[in-house]
Amino acid sequence: MGILRIEQADMKKGELVLTVSEDLVCSGLPEEGYEICTYDEGFISALLENFSGKPFIVKEIDCWCTGARTCRFSAKTDNQ
């Protein structure tokens, strides 16, 4: 997947910001103007749910293919 890092975490609110550097899905690809790491979104969501016991919604907010040089994801518990 790449090098996963937690940038911010507030487990009381159930909110995290994570980055994946050297992402195997998109690192080195040309800019496309949209995020492409849907596999990573699902993988991170399942990983967080497995460890916390709570479902998470994960959305990519920065991507190599939109000009960022690391992929960044917002994760929030699905408490709605």
C-alpha cells in the first residue's frame, strides 16, 4: 500500500487524518485532476474498523494524481 502515517487523531470524536506516501496505486502517475485511491479508502476503512470495532467512512482528500505528493485521507466514524 505504501507508508501509512497518522497526521491527526481524535478518537473521542472518531476523526483521523492519515497519509500514505509512496502509494503503490498512484505514486509516479501523471496528474489526472481527480483522486484515484478508492482501494486505499476501503482498505483503511476496514483496517480502522477491525482495530476499533466501529465502522469508519474514509475519503481521500489529497492525491498524487491531483498534484499532491502524498495521498491524504479523512476518516470518521459512521455514527449517524
